[in-house]
Amino acid sequence: MSTTHSTTDHRAPGATQRSSDEVNDEIRALWLRAGGTLSGEQRREYQRLVLEWASAAPRPASHAQLKSSKAA
């Protein structure tokens, strides 16, 4: 039985959010440690990381934002 080691950064509420690049690096490391097949625990960690990555990923500017920036 292998032991998994998580490098997850559990930050306190209100702490600075990690960048999508930082979270992506951790996702890649998780897959490397797992050898391409995730255990149940690793799958839960992966799901949490994907949600964190999605919230950290830059959002495309909306049409209204683009329009107002051109008018300025």
C-alpha cells in the first residue's frame, strides 16, 4: 500500500488566493505522484484542486467591459 503525500496549501480564510499556474503545478505533481491512476483520496484532492484552479483562472473580459475601455 502506497502512502500519498499532498503538497496542498490549505490557506486560512481570507488568505491570498494562489494563481492558476500555482494550482496547475500542484495538479501536475499529483498526477506524477499517482503514476497516472488516482486513488479515491487522490481523486477527491484532484477535484478540489480543479475547483481552486477554475476560481483562480483569469476571466475573459465581457463585451461591456471591452466597449467601455475603448470609449475611455
